[in-house]
Amino acid sequence: MDEATEFSAPGPLPIVLNRHVELVQQYGPVKAIPSVVKQLQQSPTEYGMFQETLNNHYKMLLGRSRNFYDHEVSCFDTAFMELMLDAKTHPGALSIYVDEIIGLKPLSQPQKPEVLRSALKVRTMFMNLVEAQLGSGNQEIGDPPGIHYLS
């Protein structure tokens, strides 16, 4: 196999890479926490669920290859990861998380808080089920074979 074909892959990868760059440019300048997240801060329980699901998503992505050819992450995930700063969360990363990853972007502002609360409840229930399965000794849930850990 020659070098020209060795690194080529099917599909519109340049489009995905361009979209990733566009997302970082769009959300990178964001300086304010999204209003829907500010509303969650009124309730320590709800904001705690938000932080837990956000951290869970971040940790999950750390265990995946960021190479688009591996199909383990999306352009939204890589932009989210790029905007995360040292243990502090960049407002742009929060915006990508609620708008693009959870999927609130197409909703009107009044709809977002209720939908976000529902999404957080579902994600929290799922995380608790996985944790319970792992704690019970059922190791069928875990890292898939061939997982790529980033250093």
C-alpha cells in the first residue's frame, strides 16, 4: 500500500474537521455561563446532577480515541474537550454541552430548563444503574476492547 492510500479513509472527514474548528471558533469566545445552567444553580441538587453528568461525559471522552477515523467521538465532543480548561469549566464548553451534546439548541429559551432537568434525571439514573452493576460484581459493563486512553 503506498503512502497516498495508507492514510486515506472513506467519508467526508474534512467536513467533520472543519465543523470542529467552526465549533471552537463559535463557542470559544463565550464568556458567560448559559442561562439555563444559571437557573440550575438555584438548586444545589439539580446543579449537582448537572456537574455529575458533565464530569461523567468528560471522563468518558478521556477514554476514547479523538481520532475521527476511529468513530469514537463527534466533532461536538472534540470541541467540548478542547474548551475544557484544567479542572475549571470554560463557559463555551458548558454551552456546547447543553446546546449540542444534550441537544437543547433547537428549543426556545422557556423550554430549555424543563428539558434539561429531564435529561439530567435520565442521565443520572443511567449512571446510577451502571455504577450499581459494576458494584454488584457484574463486570459485563466496562471498557470495550481496544479502548484508547489519552495521556
